[in-house]
Amino acid sequence: MKWEFHPVTLAVWVEKTKAWRRPGGDVPPANPMTLSTLRQAFEKRAQTQDAAQLQAWLREQPPRVRREFARIFFQGWPDDWVRLWRSCLQAIRTNARTFWVLLDVMYRSGDERVWPAVRGEWERHLQALVDSCGAEAELWSAYVMAEDPARFVAQRWRQDDGDSVEAILDPFHIPLHSAWHRRVFLAACAGAKSMFFSRWREEFLAGLQAWSDRDRQQAVDAYLFACDPDALPDLTQAIHHQMADPRARPALWEFVGQAQRTKFLRWLADQRLRAFFAEDNERYQFWRTYLHHIDEVVVVDQKQGILMMSSQAVILEGLHVGNATYIYHRRRFEVEFAGLMAQLADPHRALQVKMSSLRNPDAVHRDGHLRHFSGWPMRYASWLQRNLGWEAKG
């Protein structure tokens, strides 16, 4: 029987055969058993052997095993094991496919320690990879030469005027929802303007759920540096839900700058003030004009009382207007109520502190025992300006 030549079929076969060489071409699946066995063997030897010994061991492995070596990277390895893994990779024969395999490893692990190996493979197979990239060769050359690949993509993300995450990630073939996707967005948050957080609010909300504690704090630090918390209330509320009050959960705010924490606490103070005076808009509107002087608001006595605290003064207000207002100098307050300071530092424990235990007319600052008689806002404002130097701010 005569064999027939089918050019279309051959062309399709050639394209499929070369697909791995194109940027973002599918990385062939690994053999899980081979990977597991090879990783365990490497980790066992890495505890006692140097680079030369490991390289000699690897060269003795069958070609199919050596081909899988690039994939065995594990994010939990210490740095010295990562260096040994990279040195072994440089000592064995690889091909252009290894570049894409290593890139896939970095994207899925989110670990930038793979990057030197990625760059090394690009240099080893430069011509083949440049040829395979075609029109995208210039972009890929710039990407691979970047010292910090996440920052490289992040800078483009901040400058992008589109509205699609895919359009930003696709040129670099970064999988959606991968660890590297999250790392790039985290890098984009650093130094971003408020418009960035407004445009990418859904991405930020997803990150709050997915990031580690430290990464989450870095993103929140960037957000609070760039944004007025009131301008994007859904994001600020999500931060509060995820990270709680900085005073109650300080470990969740360890890597957020002091100025940013202060900004958040002032937003939180306004939220608590608004909730406390929900049925008394006159008092809420009065005290909110002094929030720029107030560092934090603490609700006490099962939500029957509220403390407005600054480095200068502490103001005690009751829920009902029949309660007098007590204004203390901060240092005098801390001495007078020293036994309660630990409870007041925790928003939950503060609710158990009775208002009666915080009232002492003899300890108030310069006759700061005020009452809500007719015309009280003018009298209060006059007292605050005269005795504390506080001016209202609209």
C-alpha cells in the first residue's frame, strides 16, 4: 500500500512537538513517584554531602531521572540546600525545556530562590529560547535580566490602565491564583497610589484571605500609607475583620508602621464613636471634629461608657446625656486608674470596666467635670481650646 503524505497533519505534529518551546507552553506532567524518590534521595545526601559529591551522584542517575531534577525544588528547604540544588542543576545536561520547567516551579511555589536557576537556564540556552519567543523575545529578555522578577511585573501592573488581571499576567504566563500571582500583586501594592487599591479592590480582598500573616501586614501597611481609610470603607472593614484591633492583636500588626497603625486606630475610633452615639447625632458630630486629637476610643461598661484617649488627655463620656463628662490629664489618669490600665488596653476586657470606677471629680484636669446643659457644645469647645489647646476640625 502506498504511503500518503499529509502536510497539514505533519504541520500540526510539528507544532505540538515544539509547543513546550514557546513562552507559556504547557509543561509536561511529572512522574510523582520519580519526583518523590528523587527529592528524598537529594535531601538525605544534602545533610552530609558537598556540591561535588551531589553532582557526582546525580550524573550516575538515568537520563529520565536527571530530567526530573529541576522539578524537585521544595519551598521549605533551607538556603544551603537550595544552593546545592542549583549547583547540581548547573552540572548536568539540560535543554531549553528546563527553563520553562523551572519557571513553572517558581510560579507554583512562589519562592524567588528559584530565580537564579531560571536565569542560568536562559543563559545556557539563550539562542534557542530567544528564537522560540519570537515577537516576545525582547520582553522575555528584559524579564529574565531583572534582579527582582516579582517587582518587574508589579511595576507594569501599577502602570497598566486595563481592567483584566489576565492581561497583566498572560505576557509572563503566570497562572491565575498561583503563589507567584499573589507575590506579584503584593509587590505591586508596595508604593502604589490610592487609585491602584480602588481599581484592584477585589484582588486586594482576595489577597487578605490568601497571604501569610507577614505578607498581609506588608500589603496593609502599603494600603494605609497610600489611602484614606474612609475612602475605601469595604477594604478597611475587611482589614479590621481579618486583623482585628491592633491593641487586641498586636502580633497581627507587627510589620505595619506606627504611622499607619495610628491612621487605622483613628478610623477605628470614628467607627466606635459613630456606633456609640448612634442615637445621639449631636454628640457624635461634636466629638468627631476632635478626632484628629484622639488616638483611640475605648468602649467600657457593657457599651454604657466611652473613653476618648490621646497622649494629652482622657475623656470619659456616658451613653446618656444625664452622665457628666470627665476630662483627665493623661498622666494623672494613668496614675489614678493604674489598676485598670491593663484591662483598658484590651477592647474585650475593657467592656467589663464600670464607669463608676473611672469617675473621680477630684482628679479631673482644670475643672474638667462638664455637663450637657443647654448650649453645651459651645461651653465644651471653649473648655477644650482653653485648657488643652484643641481646635475643632470639620
